[in-house]
Amino acid sequence: MSDLLPLFPLPNVVLFPNVFLPLHIFEPRYRDMVSDALAGDRLIGMVLLRPGWEQDYEKQPPVYPIGCSGLITHVERLADGRFNIVLRGVERFRVLQEDHERRYRRALVEPLVERQLTDEDRDCLRNQRAKLESLLSPALSSGEPEQRTTAMSDEDLVNALAQYLALEPLEKQALLEQQGLRSRAESLVELIEMKMLIAKTPGLSSIAH
């Protein structure tokens, strides 16, 4: 990760490691950000805006300190200067200090390496995966090829569900801030079970895209 990571703050997007995120870039300051990233290490830091961001969006509204860096894997430069890009989540980070010398935000960040999984953690992760697949079986077995998860690793499945399920942004942020995949998986299961209990429905298709 470069010394200063470009930050792309959004009010409703949380990126997770090794998950893909398509983005349409249209604001001039973020066009500059993408151009600079493409000329460098192709990394962008996704961060979530704190509530109340609308009052100060054109300036520097507060963001949550923990985000996830993403590598630009695909890019389409449109004739009018906009971009369509795809990010692949790389690693979580903590914002230490922001720099405002450019039109877009940059920050000095501290990488947050995912805690190494022990054998016990992996056993727990497999159990949590089974629970997730059972809870989400109506959506995961809907017949759409892109929704089939059998070929995904436990780690990738947990992160993909955390990003792609229709959870509230703050719920996703809380999952991102979990210090390891085991605790993230456990928290995701608890969150889904709570939503199912509140909804009192047999399935959970309402939170699956």
C-alpha cells in the first residue's frame, strides 16, 4: 500500500477483502482520483461516510476509520471523462491521518491484517458456513449460476455475503470491523438470525439481491 491511499467515501458501500465491487465514477474529483490511481499502484481505499454527511458532502464529511483497500482490476474510460471500474478488495485498513492537498481525499493508513486462522477457527468457520447456507438456502438455490456458492472458500463466502446481502450500511461496517473471519462469520449468522426472527418469515430472500 502506498504511503498515502486515495479515499473514496460513499454513504452506502462497504468493501470486503477479495470481493469485487463495480463502480461508476462521475464526479470530477473522483475522476482525478481514478486517473492518479491508474498511473500508480491502482489502489483505492473505500470508506463509509458517517451519518449526517449530506450537510458537508462537497467538503470533507467524517468517515468511519476502518475501510478496505481495493485494486482496480478492470477499467472503462468513457468519452466524457467518466469511468466504469471494478475493484477487488485487498485488505482492511485504519485511517490514521488525512491529507487534503488534492481535490480528493487521501490518508495515511495502517493495514489491518486478518487474524491468522487456527484449526479450531477453521472448524468453527465451516460450521458457520453450514448455518449461513441453511439460513439463506431459498436465495442460494434459486437457480441463478452467480448465486451458487459451493465452489467458494469459507473465507470468500463469508466476505461475499457480508458485502452482497442487502444489509444496512452500518451493519456491513460492523462486520468489516470484526477482527477476524471467525468473528465476522459468527456475527453475520447472528445478524441474519435476528432479522429472520424479527421478520417472522420462513426464508430470507428479502435480504438477498
